[in-house]
Amino acid sequence: MKDPLKLFHYHELTNSSKKVIFLFHGTGGNETDLLSLTEPFQKTHNIVGLLGNVSEHGMARFFKRDDEGVFDQENIKQETEKLSLFIKAWIKKNKIDPKDITYIGYSNGANFILAELFNYPELVYKAALLHAMLPFAPEDIDLSQKRLFFSWGQFDTVILPFHSKKTVEAVQSMGAQPTVVITPSGHNITSYEVEQLHNFINK
């Protein structure tokens, strides 16, 4: 069996901390794209940026899609299973608690974290989802003990605010009480989002 830690290519900033931040880029991004979001935490957390395994016309993604907003459900299952194996191996190797992991994702990366949360809730306790939408209609699971952060732009034309609101309503219906940040912007990550993200991580 392939070494689970080789299921994803990743970039790591290491120190002696038992706290970890995993980063998941958007479509066309890479494993270092979101490192700047973690600058205040690079001495207190291990930072790990993952690269999506899927290529769409040369652009990296974490799962396939058939069209804009139409996702390949079988591929989501395959890739979230790979991520679960990767995370479990990381936990075992580094002797860390899943509750000390923070997941941060943007766009496709945020959708991938949601898919992981819905399929493997025992691995995801704290997650920041920037410009996210539901990857699929989730089954009813208990999210009351999860700490979730959502942000989006009022004028986002890639992931429409309607879809972001629907995503928040879905996790609220399962007991989550997410932090929600809305900005007068588009699909870009604003400085205010980053400021609120840092506040979320620090809590």
C-alpha cells in the first residue's frame, strides 16, 4: 500500500508545536498559495500546504467537476478518502490531537474541507472556509462541537452569495454556530477577511 503521506504533495513549515494548520488552495493554485494567511502563526503552528491531485486544463484542484458548480461525486469520495488516510497518518506520525488541527481553504479548497467534514467528521474540528459552497447535500450529522468560520464577498460571481448562505444554513441545521464574515467584494480574499480569520484562529 502506498505511504499515506505520499497521497498529496505538500509544502511544510515546521517547528516543535503540536498545533497544525492545513491549507487548501483554490482552482489553479498551489501548495504555497495561502501561506501568507498564516504569517502570525508560523512560530506557534506547523503549517502544511497541500496541492490538489486533480488537473483541470493544467489547473490544480482537489476534486473533479463536470461543469461550473457541478461536482464529480465519485471523485469527491476518492479524494476525501485519500485525505482521511493522509491526516490519520500525519496524526500518528506527529502524535497530535485532531482537535489541534485547523483547516483553512479557499474556494475549491474550502469545498474540499467541507466534503471531508461531512464524510469524516471525526477528523475535522476547526475549519475556516473562504468563499465556499456545498460540495453535495450532506447527511444529518452532529456539528455542534465543531468550530467553523465562513467568509464571502457580496459581489462574488464565481461562488454566488446565495450558495455561501445556503452552506451556512446547512451547517447551522446540524448544530454548528459558525462565525460568518461578509465583505463588499468579489471572489478575492480581503484584508478584513484575513483579520477576522486571525481572530478566529486565536480564539
